[in-house]
Amino acid sequence: MAIDPKTLEAALAKIPDKCILVNAASRRAAELSRGARPLVPVSPQDELSYLDIALRELADERILVKIPED
């Protein structure tokens, strides 16, 4: 199962730093795999991975990431 390119693009638009996006999405995907409830609507027919759900949540700004200033 591959990551949905549109969801990835939408998430990158919100969090352009790929390292931060990967860290945020992987942490959230781990939470989802341990039973956390998704913050976006998910249908069983969608067959989304935890990573896809996490990216959707980030793209929809359901999860906010604090990006440190340099």
C-alpha cells in the first residue's frame, strides 16, 4: 500500500520541512497503531494506513507541529 500522493502534497504544503513532517507523521502513526482515535473521518472501505491517516490529520491541521525557529 503506497502513500496517497495528494495527501502527501497537502501535508508538505503545511509542513514544508520534510524531516519535521516525517517525524510528526511517524509519531502520530505510532499513536494510531496503539489505538488512538483518528482526528479525521475514516471509513473502513478506505483501507488507509496509519501513515496516510496521520498525513491527512497534518494536512487538515488537526495536529499542529511547533517548528523551532533558527
